[in-house]
Amino acid sequence: MSQPLAVYVHWPYCAKVCPYCDFNVVRDRGRTDEQAALAAAIVEDLKGWREATGPRRLTSIFLGGGTPSLMDPAAAARVIETARALWDAEPDLEISLEANPTDAEADRFEAFAAAGVTRLSLGVQALDDASLAFLGRNHDADTARRAARKAAATFPRLSLDMIYARPGQTPEGWAKELREALDFGPEHLSPYQLTIEAGTAFDRAVGRGRFTPPDPDLAATLFETTQAVLEGAGFDAYEVSNHARGEAARSSHNLAYWRGYDYAGVGPGAHGRLTGNVGRTATAAERRIGDYIERVARQGTGFESEHLTPLEAAEERLLMGLRIDAGVSFAEIAALGLAPGDEQIRHLVAEGLLVADSERLRATRQGRLVLDSLTAALIVRVLA
């Protein structure tokens, strides 16, 4: 049986660039001809990926960005149809689309459902107007509520994105906000802690003293509030920032990343991973839209490839695998030299940050709170 493959399609256009975003995005105004050319290039790039992967079982398609709900639904349909034709699509193929709640985009939900989208990931982010204004969003709370209700009635599956650890936020207020989000009927929630990424508008604002992010203790309390509210509603925290009502509601596409499966990265700046006889290969597409379109026209693909060393591949598996409840097998990280009886692992187990048996390594809830430093401690110990 052919190996599984996930496909990520990056649509870089946004109506407004959010101050916390460090993704590869641009404003969409006045770019109609460019968008049509990009959609055509993505279709051709998919064909180039088919040459690279050979026959595979297609398990998921994820249209992300940027704001792919700004995409022409007919163009989205062509991308979906092309991927389904190139690979052997699973009967329960998951096709996800990221969307913002603005009324203009919500009015197109039916068209995207007709194009084949089965799962909508809606960027609600907050349910009060002051927070949405602070986050630089171009929708208000009532618009978010209308969009969530419409999405729940339109798509078989709905996921809501939320942001917490906002300035001035309290655990009580956050709990109330989560409960209201659950009332819309999503089967999946992705609550992300606000992080200040280098080079963003928020990074500059913090540097100027315009606001101060919550202290780590409050952020940890808000994290625990998230777990308590969602667990109480029957959602399992299968990943650091992802909660699902049962296994069927988990994101198949994101699990492909965290489980170390192969995935094609199509569109400007998209990343991919392939496993072959020489080991693991990382791909990265041209970031600039014009450069990406030109490269696809010239070479038939939009990406460059780089072979990962066994150590690099094992390090990546550790970083990704510890994010999910299943953890990572020691066999997958053998190049790091980590084993159940390792002194550092035993120490971290005793600290309540890791759980290890003879086959797998997992992060506890406390370990997930400090996952970056936890994985760094394991990797630095190996490389020392």
C-alpha cells in the first residue's frame, strides 16, 4: 500500500495583516491578475509534486495562509480537483480551509463547500470587540458569532481558532469566552497563546513599551483554564494548542506534521517533507509571489530541496512528536542517542515533565507548558 501524503496549499493574501502575524502574507488589494496567475501556478506545482512523490494515498488537503477564504472558490475547486486526480484520495479525505469571519467571506461559505471543502477553520480569535481591535482584526464579535453559526450549518466539521494571554485578560473572562465559543457547536478548538514574534508590529510595540505581555504565571493559569474548560466539555487536548471532541474530530492534516508523515508544500513560502531512500528531505517554495510563479513556469516546480542529516531529522521528530499526546517513539529519534534509561530523561520524568516507557517518550501537561525549553534540554544534552 502506498504511503500517506498530506498537501498544504499556501494562499498568501490577506485583507489586513495582523500585528502578531509573522507568516508569509501580503495585502490583497489590486492583485486580481496576480491571484489568478498564482492559482494557475499552484495547479502546475501540484503536478511537479506528483513527479517527486510518485503514487501516494492522499489523506488531507489544507488551504492555509494568509486568508484562503479570499480565494476565488472556483480556483479552490481546481486546486482540490487537481490534487484528488494526482493522488489516490482516501474515501474520508479531509479538505480544510482557513477563513476569517467577515460577512463578505461568510457569504461565500456555500461556494467553498460546493468546491469540496469539508472542514472550516474559522479565525474567531476573540469574542469581545476591545480584544479584536487590539489584535488588529477586521471583524467584530457579532460578526464572529454570525460566521461561526453559519459555518456550523454549512460544513460537516468546524474548528475555531482563539487567542489567549491577551493584555488584561483574566482566567474568569477567558473561561466565559471559551464556553461561548463551544455554544456554536465546533468539534475542534485551537486556543493559541499570544506570542510576540520577532519583526512583527507587536514586537515593535512591546519594544516601545506600548503594552506588556502577561507574565508567565498568568499565562500558565490561562493555559490550565483552557484545559479545565475544554476537558469539562468533552474535548481532549491531543496537541499543545489543539482540542477535539473525540478522535474523529482531530485534524488529520496537522497530525501528519506531528506524526512525521510526508507532506507537499505548495504556494509561496510553503514548506514540505519527503522521505525516500536517502532519508528525509525538506522543501521550501520561493517566498515572493512573482518569484514562485516564475519558477513554476520555468522549472515545473516552485520549491528547492535540502537533504536532512539523520541528526536533523531526529531533532525535528522530537520537536514535533512531543507536541501530541501520543509522543514520539525512541526508534524515530535514535540518531539523538536518547533511550528510556538516559539520565536526563529520568531526571525530567522525576520532575513531572516527561513520561517514558520502553518504546515512547511523551510530554506531560506540565511539560507542554515549557515544551521549548524541554526539547532544548534534550537536544543540547545530546549535542554537548
